[in-house]
Amino acid sequence: MSNQLKAWQGLVLVIIVIPLIPILLLWVVCRLLVQALLVLAVWAWWLPQGKDMHIVYSRSPHSMEYYESGLLPQLEHRAMMLNWSDRAKWPKLDLRVLTFRAFAGETSFNPIVTHFKPFRWPRDYRFSMLFETVSMARNNRYTSWKRSWPNG
């Protein structure tokens, strides 16, 4: 390939990429703004009620027993909950749903616990890898994650 052709290819690439940079920056700023507004809403509505956690789980055979007999009874007094298995019935403008969609991401989000503290960005505890196989759940490999959960 000649140097002249490489120069033209580089110029075309720059012409295509440079206009995309402001669009990407605008998308990032808008996403952060939405997340910040949701965090403020959680601080204003959930934290005064003593609800500092958001839990999304499902009726998966790999994790359901652990959630229903272990985690949910321990945290139900301080958590807002969503069941992924009921997502078709979720109201679109519910704070629980908006928070889940803003913070959980596209993959490895079920099950997930999001912990909110005043004046701090929320922290996610993702358990999808731990509950992928029955053997992981049976071997209690989630205990190392349990140690890092917020005490309450």
C-alpha cells in the first residue's frame, strides 16, 4: 500500500471519528446525570425509610433457595426488592425499576445487591457468577462475598 493511500485512509478515519467524540461525551454526561438524579431520589425516599439496599433476584433453581431462606429474610427490613422473574409486570416508572436499569448494566446483573450510602456512589454486589452452577451454590463459595457485605 502506498503512503498516499495510507494518508487518505487516516484522513477518512479522522473525519469519521472526530464528529463521534462529542456525541459519545454527551451520552456519557447524560447517563451520569440520570444516575446522579436516581441516587438523589434514593437518598430522599428510601434512606429515610431505612431502606439502603436494592436487591434484584429471580426464581432461578441455582439461587432461589439461598435467596429465599438466607439473604432475603436477613435484609428484607432494609431492602427494596425486585424479582427478575416478574419483570414483565414491572411498572416502567417505578424507582426500583429505574434504579435497576441505570446501575445494573447489561450483563451479570442477576442476582445483584446495590448498597446506597448517603453522599456516596452506590456499590454493587453481583452474584451471577457464583450461582451459575449448582456446585458453586452447594460449596458455599459465596461466603467470601458475604464478608464484604455492609453490616447492619
